[in-house]
Amino acid sequence: MKGRIEINVTATDKGTPPLSATVPVIINIEDVNDKKPHFEKSSYAFSVKEGEKGAPVGSVYAVDLDQTVDFNRISFRIVSGSFGNFIIRSYADKEGYRGNITVDPDI
């Protein structure tokens, strides 16, 4: 089905003789947000030289298998560990999303 159903609906009246009309109906099935993102790797390890402002650190990659555009977008954020020392920027990449991590240039 791939999220699309096509049916024909017929309406018939009770007249004598009964008259009817048929119309095609297309139903687009929208996905719900029922799948969580999956990272490309189970863990990541990066190295960066001390004191290099704005230096690239590494990137993470994840895919969300929800079928609709509204529910398969991914954004990354740093929630613990050296918060404020690094910046992570998210962008679409292939079927998933990538988060590039850099040292905050203002540190």
C-alpha cells in the first residue's frame, strides 16, 4: 500500500429506477510518531586538541524510520557533559540526519 489506498465509492438513491454515481477516492495514510531514532553506531569517541577554538570534533548520524516528513526529522543537542564547550549543528544527510560537533569558538 505504501501509505496510499484507492477505492471507488458508489452512491445509489431509492428512486424508480434507482440512479447511482461512482467516484474514485484516494486515502493517504499518515504515519504517527511511533519509531524512535536509531544512531549509526552504538557509541562514538572523538579527540580534539586543547585550546583550538571552533575546531571540528566529529559527527554523529541517526535515522528515524517514521514515514512522514513531519515525524522523521531529527535534531541533536548536548544534554550533559561539557555543556557550553561544544556546539552541535544538525542537517539532513542521505536518509537520516547528521550532527556535526565543534568546539565553541567563544570558549
